[in-house]
Amino acid sequence: MYAYNRSNKMCILFHCRHSLSDIDLKIHKNCIKMNNISLVNQVTFDVFPSLHLLYDFIDSNDAHNKALLKYPILPYSIIAFYVLLVTWIGPAIMKSHKPFNLQKVLIIYNFLQAVANSYIAYNIVVGVSEHWDSRCRMRSDPKLEILLEKAMKQGWHLYLIKFADLLDTVFFVLRKKQNQVSFLHVFHHAGMCLLYFWGLNNIYHTPGFYMAIGFGVNTMVHVIMYTYYCLAAFGPHMQKYLWWKRHLTRLQIGQIFFILSYMTVAFITGCEEFGKLEATALIYGFITLALFLNFYRKYKKAIK
């Protein structure tokens, strides 16, 4: 029969006296496929050594030992620098410069964001549907290790995306659209990075199904938003096809309300366990909801 060693991604063959079963044959085919992929990866990394570092950084294996999760000083420093850059340093530098034309950059950036979020959203939806029965007994579920492994993989990729999202604000600054760098915008982006950092660092200690629900809904909403931003970046001639822009803020408010409602009901009914991390998530969620409602109120008042 065959086994797969995750540490070196090599397939190990154990000789057996009996003929291979259908399961063994299936595993054998997977082993051959993985060995072929490993060979291609090795050749690629030999030709382009720098890609190996990038792959190791993005790869979700052993994510809890990645520097960006293991050392709090890194995410905290990035977020502190982000806040200073978009509220003070950036605007000061751009005072003496003309706004940059970033049309092509924005098209590519938003397209990649939409694709990446689509991929992760699909995997989260599949995972949630497969393990839906575990939502109220997650911490005592015998399949907990499998659940956490799946959650950590998607969580790590989402964590990286949340830091990539900070570029949204940087692009506003470079285009001299400082009016869009609101407290809501900066608070939301910085807060999401911190929330993911705290969540992933505690996922093995205080796992909760609400994380998958929240991550999944938020990621699906981001697919729609970045699709809109990508199309809008093509220019004014696209505006006639983007009539649904006015619904984006409602969509964001709706997703926050849905996530908070799920969490609140789950905690009250005892379906989910409540602790410090959950309290932090609720506080952040309600503050963000209040800020979005205030923004929407001002927006509605301005268009009247």
C-alpha cells in the first residue's frame, strides 16, 4: 500500500503480498501525480531560486510558524506604518506631486483580488457545507484536527490578502484621492488585519465555526467589490454597466449584520463558546457596523 509523507511531499511505497485494492490504486495514481508536480516545482525553483522563497511564504503548510503569524511585532509594525503612511507621510509627499495614473495597475490588482477571493470563497463554502453538522460541537468533534487544518490553510491565504488589501488605501493616496481615506476605511482595513492575526493565533486554542461563516461571507462580498473596482478602472465608459454601484454599501452593511447576528445567536444559544477573542470580534463588528451606517446615512443625504 501507499502513504504520503507531508513533510517532504514524497510518496513512499510499502510492498505488500496481496494485490492492490481500488483504494491503493487511487492513492498510487495520486502519488505519481504528486511526484510529477514535485519534480516540476524542483526544476522551476532551480531555474528561478527566488520563486522558492515566494512559494514558501505563500504556502499554507505549517502556517502557524510563519514569521507574519509567529512574531506579533511584524503585523503590528506593518499596520502602524500603514496608518502613518496613508494619513500623514503619503499626503505630505504627494502635496508637491501630481496624482499618479494607475489605471493599468488598478485593473490588474483588482482582477487578481477578485480571482484570489473567488478561489478562497469556493473552498470555504465547500468546507462549511461538508462540516455544517459540526458547527455546535466543533471543539469536541473527533474530526477537529481535520477541520482546523482546512481552516488554517484558507485562513493563512486570507490573512495575506488582508495585508494586500492595504494597497487600496495606498492607491488612493498616490492618486490624491485623500477624501476617500476616511476613518472608516483605515479602521476597517487595519482592524481586519489584526482580527485575522488574533484569530489564526488562537484557532487551535479556541476554534469556532463562526470564523468560517464570517470569513466565507466576507470573502464572497469582496469578490463582488473587487469585480466592480476592476470594471470601474477601465474608465467612464463603463459607468453605464455599473448601475449596481449604489448597492455595494448596502451589501457591506448586510454582510456585517448577518455575521453579527449569527455570532450573537450562536453565543446565546450555546452553539458557539464565548471568550475574549469572540468578545473582541463582536466589539469590532458593532463598531464597524455603526461606522458603515453613519457613512450610508451621509451618502443618502448627499444625493438627495
